[in-house]
Amino acid sequence: MTGTLQMLVTIAVIALATFATRVLPFLCFGSREPPAILSTIEKNLPPMILLLLVIYCLKDVQWFAAPYGVPELFTIGVVAGLHFWKRNAMLSIFAGTGLYMVLVQFHVFSFL
């Protein structure tokens, strides 16, 4: 298979799989209510995914070497407070990312 043909086949398969995952819920639940377990998963999946992302991001923090994870913990506290205050996920995500980048790039906690 040539490189161009392989690329086109790959794109077609990915497009078909994406379309199928988008249309499948409408085919299965178009005329009836989804099961209760599906509603529970829909409600609880986003917070669980975010918790996994936080855990993944903290896995490489050097807790026993300066700055002892202070930028990470400070940013988590600010993001949690901001989210409880404004209830805006996008604001929390962008503010947290920006704050963390400033703290790390400018070595704000380098005195520890």
C-alpha cells in the first residue's frame, strides 16, 4: 500500500469510527429514555476524569525537594476556590494553567 493510499484509508476509518460513536446513542435511545446507570455515568464521569488528571499531574512532583510541591498545591487551592466561587470550569482551567505556568517559569517559590 502506498503512503498516500494508507493515509486515506486511515482517515476514512477514523472518520467512520467517529461518526459511528456520534450516531450510536441516537439510534439506541432516540425513542426511549436511557437506562438509569447511563444517566449516573453521564453525571459522574467528568469529575472522575478531572480527578484522574489531577492525580496524573501530581505523580512526578518531588515532595521532598525544593519547592516541595508548593506551586502545585497552591495552584490546586486557587483553582478549587475559584471554581467554588464562580462555578465556571473554563475559568478555573485557564486561570489554574496560567497561574501554574507563572509560578513555575518565574520560580516564585524558589526561596524554599
